[in-house]
Amino acid sequence: MPGCDGYRGAAAHMMQADRRARERKPIKQPELYKLVIERIKNGWTPEQISNRMIHQGTPLRVCQETIYR
């Protein structure tokens, strides 16, 4: 837009929301996504899933808040 310089909050918010949607961990890690979905279908809670990953020392982990999202 000619003559419009400076910060555009609405445009910045839309760009950030798009970037966040593309960078979610389960989407970037398909094997992690499959594991979480499988365990949820088997009746595991997000707390159980994340704590089991920590206990087993798996290289790919996800926190319970991410699972809830």
C-alpha cells in the first residue's frame, strides 16, 4: 500500500497464526503424532502419554498441554 509505513498489527497476527499452525510438533513429527493418536484411542490420558515418554527416555517427547491442543 503506497504511503502506509509502519507496523500493521492485524497482518502481523495473521502471519504469526499461520506460522504457528505450520510448526506444531506433532505435525512436524509424524511418528510422534501416530503414537499419541494410538494411545489416545486406547484410553490413555495426555498426562499418561507424556509421563510415559519421560519415564522411557524417548528422544521424541511431547508435553500434555500440546496433546490437549
